[in-house]
Amino acid sequence: MTGLDVAVWPSGAGLDDDGALRLAGHGATDLAAEHDTPVFVLDEAMFHERARLFRDAFTAAFEAIGSGVDVYYAGKSFLSVAVARWAYADGLRVDTCTGGELAVALRAQVPGEAIGLHGNNKSDSEIARAIDARVGRIVLDSVAEVGRVAAAARAAGRGPHDRVGVMVRVTTGIHAGGHEFIATAHEDQKFGISVTGGQALAALREVLTHPELELLGAHSHIGSQIQDVAAFEANARVMLALRADLERATGVLMPELDLGGGYGIAYVPGEEAMDVPAFARSLAATVQRVCAELDTTVPRVSIEPGRAVVGPTTVTLYRVGVVKPVTLDDGSVRTYVAVDGGMSDNIRPALYGARYTARLANRAGSPETVRARVVGKHCESGDIVIDEVALPADVAPGDLLAVPATGAYGRSMASTYNHVPRPPVVAVAEGTSRVLVRRETEDDLLALDLG
Ligand SMILES: *Cc1c(COP(=O)(O)O)cnc(C)c1O
């Protein structure tokens, strides 16, 4: 096989003379020997690189229009104590959407003010915990939640001089993901409050009636794996109009708008990595232009990338077990390559038809290739890691297979289906490696079973 596609593989990845994969100076064979497989190998330097890229690019673009930016790392993409600490050290804040994610950020000693809490169905205890931790903002997802959070704030002794910062999640009718976006007037999904019929405006006004709440702004998140800046710009336009409407109706100018996450990455060769600085400049230019049209000031902006920060940093190493050629109805052969993980460590192909690529990691393999389908070890025929990929024709049991771009929504969505213990996450850097999350064991699983 040829060289590594830089858009898809981590920046610290390279090939030895014999074609074996190295990750930040560590041989894939050595990593597999030390940590066993499957294993998520995270390029630590690249995580910092990606985090700082978003911080610097968006800060520069929005400072140039007289505004500022907060970049929240969307913890749901992958959160561990070390990663939360890194994100904060790199100048990012941390976005959480459950009590569990909040607990990780707090364990990492991320200050409350640098944490946000989302969620469409927060429990009373999650709300109380967030208030107790003095999180920087709670993103309200329904009208009912306005009163609930206000009551929880009062119960915690918070009042007009010590308010709880909140945002209101708005659905703007802009939906995106993959490579296109659609704008619809009416929303049929669970998140947020629609801008249609004045609903979002009414919710914002409702917040203003509660003296223990501080209305920081409105929040939107339009989807995931979006490559099209036009979708973000269309969304920004709706959000800025909402802010101007509130100002006209009440005289209150919200200081901030959150334009969400969803920035796309390259998963397979041929897909391009997003040009983050160009994207940031384009979004800032739109915000500036629309504010001029609306005759209003430019707000502070926050964004919440998850996938685009951590996704490209990580490679999953699997061990090849069974290799099975299957003759199809048309006479062609598909080679099923079964690995020692699957849908329990990467549910995205089964969940959304997500595409990945792979290569042998322990050697180059033969120049001739076969049409392979990489499958897992679970008892589901839909347990497919890669629907179709060209692999060396001599791929054999015992080989190592590397799948790149698995940093986001891989380990974080992992399950223990079939009682397969979840893989570890190992951070590699030049000269060092350390386990961020250890491998789950059968004892861990059995510890939950009270017999
Ligand atoms: C999922 C999510 C994100 C992060 O999305 P990515 O596609 O990982 O960037 C950000 N904000 C909210 C509210 C989300 O639900």
C-alpha cells in the first residue's frame, strides 16, 4: 500500500521502511504487544494542535470584527479526565450534557465557570449539581426548564446579585450534516425551542422574568459532520435576527450567541479536512455583515467542536482473526476480514452508515489488493466496521489492522454488547505513552452482576 493520506491519519503517523505503521514514534506492533487489541491510540500532540487551531483561528477571526470567542470542547465526543484537563489547558472550555460528563470535567479540576451543561431532559440532581459547581452556563432546552432552573437557583441561595447564567437552546430550522443542509420552518425533533411563531422569543422573555437567572444568550447546534460553511452562516443569520428581535421587544441585548459544533472531518481518502481558519473568517464576516444589516452590535460568539478536535487524533488497532472469502451472486469475491472488536467499540457504521478506511499496521502487505469488508466479532450480521476497503491480498490472521479517525464517538459510544470489555485509550507522544482509560475487564463487568 502507498503512503498515508494526511487528511485522514493523525499528524504523528508515519510508516517504517517495511511499511509498518508508527504513531508518534511508537510502532503499532509494540503498542499492540503492550496494550493488547483492540486499542484506541490517541496522538496527544495532535489533540493540542487541533484544540489550539480552533482557539486561535476563531479568536483571530472574531477579534478582527471587534468581538470575542469561547471555544467549548464538546465532551460527548470523547471525555476523560486527562482530555478535559488538556482542553482547558489549551484555552478551551468544556461542554457537558449529563451529570456523568460534568463529573469528569470536575474531576479534571476544570473550573465551574469554564463548564457548560446541556441536555434536553436534565434531572433535578443534574441541575442542582451544575448550580452547586457554579458552571458558567446552563443551556435551557424547554420552557418548562426555565422555571425549574430558576427554582433550583433559589433553593441554592442564588438571587439577583448572584445569578445563574443560562442560555436558551433554539432550533433555527437549519439542519445540516454530511454535505448538504436544509432549512425547514417547522421542527420535528427533541432539542430546543423553535424560532417559529415567536416561541424562542417568548422563552427568552420568560428567562428575563426570573431575577435569579442571567440571560447570557441563545444557543444553536445544527447537526454534525458538516462541511458546508453556508449552513453555519444561514444559522447565524437566524440567531442574529432573534437577538435583534429580543432587543427591539425588551431593550435587552444578549451578550452572546452560541453557534454550536458539528464541524466535519475527513474519514476516508478523498474527503478533505476543513480549512478551519478560512471557515472561521467566513463565519465572522457573515456575523459582521448581518449585524450591519440589522443595525446591531456584534455579539460574543461561542462554538462547540467535538469531533473536529478529537476525531482525527485517534487510530483503532485491531487484530485480524478470521479471513473468509465469500463468493457473491455475481461470481465476484468479497473477503470478510474479522477483527477482535466491532460494533461495541465503533457503533457509527451501524448507527449512521459511517464510512472509514483501514490499512495493515504491522507490515506493508502485498501490492495486490482484495475487496475486503472489515467486520467485528459480535453476534450481529450488521456488525460491520468498514463496508468496503481495498486491503492487501495476503491479509492474514494475526495481522494488525489500523482504522483512523476513530477519536470521536468511538470509545464514548462504546458498549459492552456480548460482554465484550471496552478497549483502553492510550495517549502517545514522542518518547512517552500512557493509558488514559484502561481496558475494561471481565471482572469489571461481573462486578455489576449481583448474581
Ligand atoms: C454533539 C454536540 C456538539 C458537538 O458536535 P460535533 O459534531 O462533535 O462537533 C456540540 N454541541 C451540542 C449541543 C451537541 O449536541
